[in-house]
Amino acid sequence: MDTVLWSRIQFAMTAAYHWLFVPLTLGLALVMAIMETLYVVRKDDFWRKATQFWMKIFAINFAVGIATGLILEFEFGTNWSNYSWFVGDMFGAPLAIEGILAFFMEATFFAVMFFGWHKVSKRFHLASTWLTGIGATISAYWILVANGWMQNPVGTTFNPDTVRSEMASAQAFWEVVTNPVAVSKFFHSVTSGWVTGGVFVVAVSGWYLLKGREREFARRSMLIGAIVGLVGTGAVMLSGDSSGVHAAKYQPMKLAAAEGLEKGGPRAPFSIVPGVEIPGMLSILATHDIDGVVPGINDILNGYTDNEGNVVPSVAEKMARGRKALDALAVYRELKDSDPDSAAVVRKVLDRNVQYMGYGHLEKPEDVIPPVPVVFWAFRLMIGLGMLMALLLLLALIFSWKDKLDKKNWFYIAALCCIPLVFICGQCGWIVAEVGRQPWTIQGLLPVNVAVSSLSAGAVKTTFFLFLAIFALFLVIEIRIMLGAIKKGPQITEN
């Protein structure tokens, strides 16, 4: 268990560190693409100057993000080799497509975008800027296809001969690609990146105004950042609604933990904070029906009837059937060559119970309950900070649009304070998504204690602290370089 715990801590640290760079990359990509479009359309050299400044900040962030993303993918093989074996046929496909298609697209057009000023035509350079951002977005999609499958494993079947979860056809591949959980997670993650980028641009612009520098640049940048951020805020709310519906359907325990809901049913209340509830609101949010059934933690443990009239077994029954599947798998593999007829009989037992095979690895029913306080408060912190970001962006839009940014030091300081808060907001979203589905690496199929590699806890601890030191160094270097670029200010770069 020490190995499992430290492997989870190491992977969580790497993922959280990587997500510091991804949302800012997605947000700044849109900001600078809009600014360069204004430069080409209006033929106003001011917008070239603005684009080049934000492009420099983008490049600094982009470079560190690539390094952390590579480490994250390597950890699937080093720390989670049993997981990689079990899902290699499925999980490898979207990650391979992401590397071959999206990453090379990003890298190619990034080079033209960053070094191609005055070397290619304005329109080709503009296309390269947009395609760099589109490549980053496509990259996010394929990664979230892989993550969405872990939340809702569709399109694959278990092969007892290889002990792997495999895609059997092209139709299965498209089922994985169009997984509704992956689609909603993609839109939610990308548009939250727009919010992050918008807040960052507003805050940096506020710093210039606080210092009495680059006033016109700051005002116009703040306007673009506020528009991008507010569009992202609206899209986050819409995609968040679909994410809640999908959680209720495919991961009811995650939703119950996020709400601290012990006993559910129709007209389930939404908890704002403990003791303050809105009657029936959770049913509306989760099922779009006030009479929709939302199971609580105890309902899931003991079994319940869902909104479609299906009887969902208790966790204890799922564990019993899962152990039948594991026993049948062991017997089948022993007999498949020596006694095919007996193996065929055992195979039928396996097929009837295979959907609960992951539960067979659990020790007790309560193992399916994630850390409720962590998920509950992360969810509320995410929503609360999201509302704060929306207010900041709305004020930024009003002040910059009406040219009323003078002598608003309180607003500039508030905007700067929101830089760490917008990143915390994003991290809280991933805490809800990933901690909320514990103990599963793959929902219902593979718990973390089975997915981990056969490593010593000491080896994982050593690499954890090594990565921690490296990441801390990278973060300090990146912040110093970025602050240096911001202090220098926007300048026209001749290439």
C-alpha cells in the first residue's frame, strides 16, 4: 500500500504541475490569435506589437508545459505498468494520435509563428498562429479522450486470453473517440483555459496600469482578455452542466461525494455549504428533472433503482460477482489449452460477471467511497473561485470598454491576486474529477492497488522528491523569465 500511495502522490504532483501550464497555453493561444487577426485586418502595427508580446509569454509557458507533459506520459509505464498493460491497446491509440498529429502540428506551426515575422506573408503567419492554438486544442482533445475513457470505459471488451481491455473494431474506436464524458470534459477543460488566459491578461494589464506604463497597450489587452475570459466562463458553465449529468449517469459515487449526499432519491437537495440546501436542485442539475433520482453514498452501497428502472446491485453483490469473474479467469487460463470444453463452460461464467471484475479486487464495500471532505470542498472552492473570476472579468470588460480604468488601484491589485486563484480553481476541478473516482484507475474495472507497478515504496519516494526538486526549479526559472519579459514590456521584434 505504501507503493500505491506514493505512486498516486507522485502522479498527482506531476499532473497538477503540468496543469499549471496547459490552461494558460490554451488561453493565450486564443488571445494572441485574435490580436494578430486585428493586426492583419486593420493594418495597425500596434496589434503586431501586442501580439508579439503575448506570443513571448506564450512561448515561455509552452516550453515548460511540453517537458512536464512528457514526464507525465512516461509515468504510465514506470509507475503504472499493470494499468498500461491492461489498457495498452486502447489507451495508446489516442496518445499516439496526439503525438503524431497534434504535437507535430503544434511544433511545426509554432516555429513559423515565433520565428517567421517578416519571413512569410502576413496571412500565412496569421494562419500559423491560429493553427498553433488549434494544434494545442486538438492535443488536449486526444488526451481527454484517454482520460474520459478512464471515467467511462466504452468501446472495449475484456480479452481473457491476453488479460487486456481491447478495441475490437473501428466502430469501437469511434465509440471511444465520441465518448460523451470525453467530449464534455474537453469543452470544460479548454474553455476553462480561456478563463485562465483571460484572467492572466487582465492581471498583467492591471500591473502596467498600476505602474503607470503602457497604458494604451494595457487597456486594449485587458479588453481582449476580458472578452475571451467571459466567453470561456459562459462555455464552462454550459459544459459543467453536461459534466454533472454525465457524473450522475456514469459515476454516481463521485456526484454523491461532491455533494456529501448520504441518502439520495428524487428531489435531491443541492448543498451550498453544510446545513444550507436548495431542495430539489441537485435532481434538476443532475437529471434535468426535479423528480429525477440521485443516489446517495448509502444508496450506492446498498443498491438502488436508477431513473431508467434498472436495479443497480449493492457493492457487496458486485464484489461477490467480481470474485467469481476472477476465479473463472484463473481457471479458464489454466484449462484453455489442455481442456477446451471445460474452459468454454468456465468462460460463460466469466462473461456473465466480467463487468464487475474490478470489484473483486476490493476488500470491503466502503472502499468505493472516495475522500468525501476533499471532493466536497474542492467542488465548492472551484465554483466559488469561478464566480469570482467571472466578476473580475465582467468589471474588466466594463472598465476597459468605457475607458474608466484610471486610478483604480484596488482593481489592479485584485486582478493580480486572482492569478494564483484562477490556477487553484482549475486544480480544484481536477481534484473533483480524479479524487472523486477513487479507488478506480478505470471506473469499475481496475482499482489503483492493482494498476500499480511492482516497485518498492523507497524507489517511488526517491523519484518523487527528485521530481519535486526539478519541478520547483523549473517553476522558479519559468516565473523569473516570465516576470523579466513582463517588466521589459511589449516591444516590436524584428526577425
